[in-house]
Amino acid sequence: MTTSPTAVGTRGADAGTGSVPVPAAGPRRRRRSPGPSQWTAVGFAAPLLVYLVLFYAYPLIRNIDLSVHDYTIRAFVQGNAEFVGVEKYVEIFTSSTFSTALVNTALFTVVSIVFQFSIGLALAVFFRSSFRLSSGLRALFLVPWLLPLIVSASTWAWMLNSDNGIVNSVLSAFGIGQINWLTSPDTALISVIIANIWLGIPFNLVILYSGLQNIPGEVYEAASLDGAGAWRQFWSVTFPLLRPVSAITILLGLIYTLKVVDVIWIMTTGGPGDASTTLAVWSYREAFGTGQPDFSPAAAVGNVLILIALVFGFLHLQLQRRQEAP
């Protein structure tokens, strides 16, 4: 094998000076332009992004803008509302209605979700075992979910009417006196909670029943061979495997229940007084209720509701991450 004189001279020079030859810089990498697949992905995502900006981001920004300006009807038309900062938030937090609406919202939401989920889960487990009338009965339970809310709320308002309601008629047949369901401060909130539970059961039934269908039957067979009864199978097999579906069901139920307005407004309009007023009803009443509309406090109350929903949403994400962590 022969070596060229140039290569020998170069090595000798390097050895004499002790320097290390620096390799020549390679060609600079050019920035790659988006390929066809990337443009396709952008094209598919664009409608979703436009939808989120138009129907989520813009209304939220607009609601924040309403809450930090003093928007009267005149200022709303002329567009010259005065900037007031957090004054409207201080106004609602110091209002006597705030504590009542907050407590009513908590009671209305928690009690509704507990009963909706419990009854929906019981019905889902019941319908899991197929029988002749299973499909027909399951379809009947979906009726409250399919009816317009104004029809359902009006029906409950008629049923709970103090004078000629069917509920009081049945109670009178058992010797129980008349109950002013919708006009008494002691029972108005209970009345709207009962109606909301009835409306929310079908949603929980459908979601939980779908989750039960994904649990393999072999798991129940193995538990049965190990001597587990029906109650033991529920707590050791059904409930743990249904936990992810249950979590998202409760979260969606929480968000939906927080913003319920129509049922309460049609049945009691938040009354008598503030007995059945929730934060959502209070916001609606400030903006569109009787009297002079006041959009800024209504927007501030709405932002408080959004913040509460976001807190529970992030809490759900954190719990989900902990469950998925190894």
C-alpha cells in the first residue's frame, strides 16, 4: 500500500505543530418546506380551529370585555361603555344574592349529580342483562332526554302546582296536606332539583350502559367461579372497570348542571325571592330578566361560572394523569 507525498507531508506538519486538522464545514441545511401531508393535516384542522375561535374564544373574550366595562343599554348601542376594571366583580361578590346563589348552585349541582349518576348506574346494570322488554324499556327512559326542555319544565310546573297539581292530588289521597312546591322558600329548590334529576337520568344511563358493554363477560365468569356474588361482582369488577367512564360522565354532568337556566326559570324564575336562584339563573336575570337589563354584572357572574367549570375540568385531568402514570 503506498501513501501519497502530500498526505505524508500533511501528517508531518500536523505532528510538528501539534494541531488537529479541522474538517471542512458541511453544506448548511436548508429549511424544509411543509410537505403535502402537513398541508393536508392543516387543511383538516383549519375548520376545527375556526370553529373554536368563533364559538369559544371570541365569546369568552367578549364576555370578559363586558365584565370590565359598564355596559348599559345606551352604552351597548353606542359602543362607548366606560372601563371600570374589577368593579363589577366586587359588586357581585359583595351582593347579598351571591352567597345564596353560590349555596343554591352547590346544592343543586351536587344533589342532582349524585342521584342522576346513582339511578343511571343502577338502570345501566339492570339493563345489562338482556330480557324481552329490555330494548323497549330502555327507549322509554330516553323520553325525558328527547323532549324539549321547555315542555319538560312546563310539565313539572303543572304537576307540582299547589292548587291542581297531580302530585298534591296523590298526596291528598294519602292524607298528606297541601304542599306549596313552587311558591314556598322551603321547597322551591327541592322542586327544581327533582325535575333536573329526572331530566339527567337518561344521559347517565346511555353513557354508563355503553361503558358496561365494553367490559368482557369473561371477567364476570371468572369472578363467579371464584365465588363472588352479584354485589361482590359489582364492587370488585363493574365499578373499578367503569371508573374512567364514570369520571367523564360526572364531569360532563357537572358542567351541564352548572349552566342550567331554562328548567329553573320556567318553574320558579329563581324565586320565591332568591330561594331557587343559582349563579346561572342570577346571570340570566341580570341580563334578560324583568326590569332594567344590566349586562356587565351578568357577564361577571358568567365568568365566575366558567372559572368554576375550568377548575373541575383541570382537576379531572390531573386525576386522570395520576391514574395513567406507571
